[in-house]
Amino acid sequence: MHLEDFFCSKIRMKILKLLFKLGQLNTSDLARRLGTNYVVTKRHLVVLEKEGIVSRRLSGKTKFFRLASTLKARALITLFEEWI
């Protein structure tokens, strides 16, 4: 994925801002807070996970997502700390 493709998605950016502010959320909570449906939210989370920006943790059947500890994710955290 190109950098332009990543940053042009408002939903992905909103997911990252929520995870930055709240730590971790499951897909349903993210969808509700974003005002989108579960499938759309899940699709964006798959992209973010594939890029190494978010990581997931299973608790029973529930998947919790948080910002990963990768270089890409740390760079975004730095950006958010300055911007938000």
C-alpha cells in the first residue's frame, strides 16, 4: 500500500485516532463510535493489521485491536501526539 492510499482513508484515520486515545477497542465498539457497520470497520482493520499498524488480541471470541509496537505505528503515534 502506498502512503497516499493509507492517509486518504478517513475511516482508517479515525480508527487510529480512537485507538490512540482509548488504547484498545473491539470491532463492534469501533464501528459504533465511527458510525459505520461492522463489515466496513473489519475491512479497514484488516488493512491496518496487514500493514503492521494495529495488532489484535483475542479474548474468547472477541478481537481487541490496539496500535502495534512497530516502527510505522510508533511514527503515527508521534504524529498524533503532535497533531491531536
